[in-house]
Amino acid sequence: MSRAEQTLSERLAEDIVGIIRAERLGPGEALASSRDLARRLDVTTPTVREALRRLEATGVVELRHGSGTYVGPGIDRRLMANPHRPRIDRDSVLELVDARLVLEPAIAAAAARARTADAVLRLESACANALQPPDGDVRPALHFHVALAEASGNGLLRETVEALLHTRSREQVAIRHQYDDRVRDHAEHVEICAAVRDGDADAAERLTRDHLSAIRAAVLAADLPGGES
């Protein structure tokens, strides 16, 4: 779609993203007020707010009541979740687990080979997420498996895992509810983290595969509706 074919709200959303990038704002950093943006873009404040709501829907910005507008985690995301997808079932959850089984063991091995002190610290910090019981559809700020992909040193691998978990967020929440042994989940994360820290690529790959295989078994045993045959 050309810019001429876009609605005013769509064009303004692009302009606001352009401002975020020009000012090199990252997730969590404050954006100018709606009034200031309206003045800068020569439009009305309600029109800017409509564009911001459009960006909020994809996680590019976060509108915090009484606080302002902040850059959201979706600013660099290339794949977006479809909010109108069909309801999840066992097949859709297994599809996510199977995709992760293809990708993540090799990513864990790469993380063990390319480990850095900062990446290992972030991975160790993310281990504690497993001890928190599922809270509705709330996801942790730093997902362990995203931190694991980040430890590989390959930005595209991190983005791929993060996008996969984002686009299939409802299936991922279902996994958290079905694989509900928090102590075991935490212990497995700690083992994977230790293998990465020790630079043991073979162990990191095997432990990640075993961890995801256990999750798959839990999903199979869960009381989830089946998909279409």
C-alpha cells in the first residue's frame, strides 16, 4: 500500500514510529505527550491518540493511564500475532512445541559455544521465572527461552524465538498451565543454564531437547480439546 492510499491514522502511526527510531528510543522509554506529538505532526490531539491506539494494538507503544506513552516491546518485532485466530486446541499447542523442538536444542548448543558473561547473567536471572505460578495470560518480562536464544549471540535467532512465542502466545500460556511442576521446570532451566555457562554444547542441546520433550508429554496428557482430524 502506498502512503497516498493509507488512512490518516495509518500515516501518523508510521510517522510516530519514525520519531521513535529517529530519537533512538527503546522499549520502556517515554515518548512525547499526545499534545506535543500533535503539534509536531500538525494534527489534532484526538487524531494522534487514534494512531497511538493503533500502535498499542501491535505492542509498538504502551499507553499507561496517568503516566504517558512508552515505547513497547513490539517496536522491533517483525511478526505480529493475529488476534482473530481460532481458539487453541491440543493440535495447535503441539504444533508450537514441535516447532520449538526443531529450533531450540540447536540454539542452546549455539548459546553454549558463544556464551558471554552478560548473556549468562541474563539467562540465570530468567531461570527464576519458572518458579512463578501461571497468572492468567501474563507472560514474564524476560522469557527463559528468549534469553537462551539471545545467549547464542545471533540476533535473528533471538527474534525468531521471541516472535514464535509472541505469535502463539495463547498456546504458550496453555503450556505454562499444563507443565505446572514449577520446581521441575526451574531445575531443568538451571541445568540448561549451567551447560551454557560451562560451554558444554552437547549437554545444552540434550537438556533442552529433554525439557521440551517433557513439555510435549504433558500436553499430550492434558485435558485439552483435540483439533480437527
